[in-house]
Amino acid sequence: AHRGWTCYPASSLDHAMELAGLLPDPLLAGELGGHTPYGFDLGNTPATIDRLPRQSRPIVLLSSSGTPLMTEAAARFANAYVGSLRTPSALAAILAEGGDDVLVVGAGTRGVFRAEDRLGCARIAAALCMHGFEAGDTATTTMIDQWDGQPLEAMLQSESVDYLRRTGQLDDLDFIVDHIDDLPCGHRLAEGRVVEVGP
């Protein structure tokens, strides 16, 4: 979305195919269980998507856990935002302007709250606290205390990172490590799309 692509998160493979049928010449990008679904143009690879030229083609995004959570949040809440390790500072600034309570939710994978999810949630929550928000419970405070100050190396010990190494996707790992809190904008879910918003 930051590179100008119109992105539509899908809750399932069927939903992705349904969206693709409604959009003009879409790209299908994503994974299920770590594998690119049959008929998809790209996997769930930020490095590959970052190398794509800026175009007007829409992208339908599918992942095992992230995009289902995004679509559920958009359906349940009037204001749903997408956070990542790329956006803690900008997202916190945007949310602080709204003044509403914030629920930070990590997607996890197969019921596991991975190191990168913990690190991302903790950094977003810590950035919110710097804008005057207060942690709503001791679990949140503990998460911030344990993970916000962790170096990126803590994330590199996760099963997800092991998977990237085993499958030769080190360019994705390099991309993630090189793009921490680097975006001056955040992203909101609106009308089924991921929309870029600024503070």
C-alpha cells in the first residue's frame, strides 16, 4: 500500500478468488501454510512485492493468519488499522490524534504468538504509551517490558525465521531487518482495502 498499490486483504482462499473475480486484472499474492496457493502470482514475500514497479493493478493479499485477522477487525470495528514492525511510530501518532481506546492484536500463526508478533505488538504498544496512552492490564505492561527493548536478534530465533532460512527466502529476512519503523505513515482498513494514512 505504501508503494501505491491498491491492496485487498482476503479472509480465505475462496474470498481471495471472489475478490479477484471482481477486480480488473488483479495480482494474487500470499501464502497458506507457508506455500503459495495454486494460481497465485506471488508468494507472501515483502522483498518481491517491494521490487514490483508502481502500477495501478490491484493486489489481493492472502495469508494464513494476518489477512483473516484484518478482515475480521474491519468487520467488527469502525476503525481498524494495520500495524507492523515498519510503522510503530507513525501508527501511534495517528491513533493518538483519534483519542480513542486502542486494542493491539497480534495475528500469530497456528495458535502460536511468535517472537516477531510479540516484538511488533510491544513496539506499537510502547509507542502508544509515549503518546499518553496507558496499558490496560498487567499482561500488556509485561509484554512491553519484555519485548519493546529487545534487539531484532530476538526475532531471529523464531520458527518463522527458521522457515525463511530453510526455504532460501533470506532476501525477505534482510528486507524485514532493514525496514524497521521506517514508514512515515500508517494503514487503515476501509471499504475492503488497505488505505495509507498519515499523522
